[in-house]
Amino acid sequence: MNWSEMVYHLHNEGIHDLPKEAILLARGQTCFTRAFHYSNNAEGLQFHPELTRTMIQD
């Protein structure tokens, strides 16, 4: 897996059921819904895009 494909989640909660109009954009092994698009101007993320590998390793 490339680093650009890795993201971190630091939570125990997740989105399990999306509305039927939503489009799943990314999923993970431990949290099915990582990113989704809904409506004309709404996206949702269920991970921490601000974290880098260096931050986690330190």
C-alpha cells in the first residue's frame, strides 16, 4: 500500500448506513465508510487527513 493510500482513524464510532443517494468514495478494513459524497455540495470524511506518518510515529 502506498502512503498516499493510507489514512488514520482514531475513533471507535463509524458510519454504517449511508443514504441511498450518497456515493461511497473510500472504505477501510475496520471502518467501512471512510469518505462519501452526498448532494451537490456535501462530502463526509471518517478519518484524519491532517495526520501524517511522521506525526503518528513520533
